[in-house]
Amino acid sequence: MRKSYFNSKTFKVESSQITMKEGLEKYSLSCVVGQNIFLLVYFGIGFIGMLPLRIHGFPILSILYAFFLATMLLFVLRKHLCTHCYYYGKRCNTGWGEL
């Protein structure tokens, strides 16, 4: 069985040891805004890229993609990942830890 544990400074798996650098305690507002703009552009390109895929003239794949993104980002991700993150209750790089 593999031994592994996580500590705020060190991540250790079996016998190899990796030392992590100190991170930010609270990200700047400009970093949060920039990350969210990047995510909007990134997912927007995916939405626009699927617009030509239509069924009877209706962009069903783009609508399903937007619904999937909204569900995953607003509910699933924040419930299952953000609540167990170090930045929960603090400002992370996306700002979702404070929501």
C-alpha cells in the first residue's frame, strides 16, 4: 500500500519528497478579474465554436454546453472542490472561495 500525506509545506509520496513553494494567502482583485475574464473567453470560444452545429436551425449543442458549464461551475465544482480547498472562505485565483 502506498503511503502519502499532505502537509502545508511538503507533499510526500512513498520515498520521494517534493517541497512546495509558499503560495499567496489572498490573491489580488486584478488577478481574480483577469482569471474570470480568461475563463469567460475560454468557454465563450467553445460556445461560439459549436454554434454551427445545429439541429433544425437550433444550436442545441451550444445550449447544452452552456447548461453543462453553468451546472458544473456553479454547483458541482463549488460544492465538491471549493469546500475542501485551502482557499475556502478566502480569495483564491478565481474568487470563488469567497462565494
